[in-house]
Amino acid sequence: MKYVEVIVPTRNRAEKLERMLKSVPETAAGKKINITIICDGDFRTAAKYAADKSISDVVFLPKRIGSVAARNLITPQTKDAVLMATDDIEFYPGSIGAAIRAFEVRFPDDDGVVGFTQVNHKSFSGAGVCLVGQKFLQRYPGKQLYFPGYFHFACQEIERLATSLGKMHIEPEAKLFHFHPSTGDGKRDRTHDEARRHKAKDQQLSKARREAGLTWGAA
């Protein structure tokens, strides 16, 4: 691992996104941290960060396609480790470095996943925010990390695959705070409500795929 690409889809959450970005260091554990923002039908945010030199890339999608499709547009272009993030979190100081160090100890061949610990949100998937090695990413068709049938809720299959292969680790020192309405710590907004409209369909698909023994990325 030479650098880490932080990938964060966002939609009409400028204040939350700014808080999250401020918690991402320029380097961690000796690795350069690059940030790609995917503005999902969100012109204002794209325009705000277009000239920001601290952001490696700003991708503007004129039509909303959902966080799964947005991420799947970017992961095929990556060449090193990716950190899949969300715009409503805040990384604890040193947490990204802790994730990188844990990754390099456990997966020196870049074939693994390190999940972050959400200190205030107990019912989270270990792959909700995670560091994924490039070799692990190459398991997926077209290097698309998420099954394309999902719209928003899709990380469970990453954790299932990584766990089945013995390549999943949740690092207790890689901490983040999730500003989520269900915990009482986050402010409910329109973007949250939009995502929730797809929750039942995503969950039904997840259940059906699991019962059929299907896991995206599995041979």
C-alpha cells in the first residue's frame, strides 16, 4: 500500500460533509490520503469543492443514481487501497492511521478488509466504513465493490465475503462517530429520508440473495 483513496458519496449535505472532511488527515501511518467526493445529483457541493486543492477529485453526477452506483463508478479506477466513507461521520484523531497499520500487519499482500468501529452506533456493519485492499477489490466483477442491484444499503455482502475468506478485521482503535438520527446524535435531513425510502427494497434483496447462497464477489 502506497496511498489510500477515500471515496465519499454525498448529496445536499454540505455542513456534514465539511465536518467529515476536516477529520481526514493529509497523511496517515506514512501514507498519502487522497479524497474523491462523488456529488450525487448535487451541483452546489460539486461547485463548492471544484477548486479545493485538498480534494483529489470531485465527480459531479447530474442525475441522482444512489450511493451504491456512485461508488461503483469510482472503484474500477482505483489503483491502491480504498477507504469507503460516508458524509455523516467524523473520524477520531489517529483512527485512519490505526486502520492502515492494522491492515498492513494482517494483510501485507493487500488482500483484506479492515472495518472501523462506530463508537455510538452499535447496530452497524463492520464494512459500513472500511479500508479495502486493492487485491481484495480485484475479486469483484469490474472491480465494482457493491452488488449493483442495491441502491443504498449494500455493505453487508462485503463483510460476508471477507469474513468467509478470513480476511475481515474490525479494528477497535479505528474509531469514528456516526451522526445518525437513530442514535439521537444526528440531525435528520432530506438526504437521510431519501435513502430510507429504498431501505425495504434493499433489505428484501439482501435477504433473498443470502437465502440463495449468493455473495457478490464470491467465485
